[in-house]
Amino acid sequence: MKIAIIVFILTASYLTTAIFAQALQLPEGEGKEKVRSTCALCHGLEIVTSQRLSRNGWNDIVERMIKWGAPVQPEDKKVIINYLSVNFGEEKKLR
């Protein structure tokens, strides 16, 4: 019985965190839905929104994610990198 309660609590905690991460608001702009639909497949969006990288830094990250299997279409890569560098670039302060 105690194990079942612990499993239930851990599962509920995990699901709550996952739901919160998916509900995270991204700034409006071209590429928002592409970022949401591709990045959130593998990890929470808070990982994305907590970064402050240059355009080259975002390019490197997107390239790495593609190599690891992120389903980014070639025509979407530039849009995603632009969205990330505009909204989560080095000059942007953490909120």
C-alpha cells in the first residue's frame, strides 16, 4: 500500500511538471509553433527559455538537436534559429 502511494505521488508530480512545462508561454512570432512542436517533443520548454545564446550558439544547439533526432525540416531550421535568437538571444534578460 505504501509503495502504491509513493508511486502515485511521484507520477502525479511528474505529470504536473510536464503539463506546466508544456503550458509555458512562448513569445509571439514566426517560428513559435515550430519551436513548441519540435523542442517540446524531447524536453520541457523551460530548457529553451532559460538559455541566452548568440545566433551562432542557437545554430549549434539546433544542429546538435537535429543530429540527435529532432524532427526539424530543412526549411524550418532557419525560422527556428531566428525565433530563438530574437527571443532568447544574449541581449535578452531572463524573466
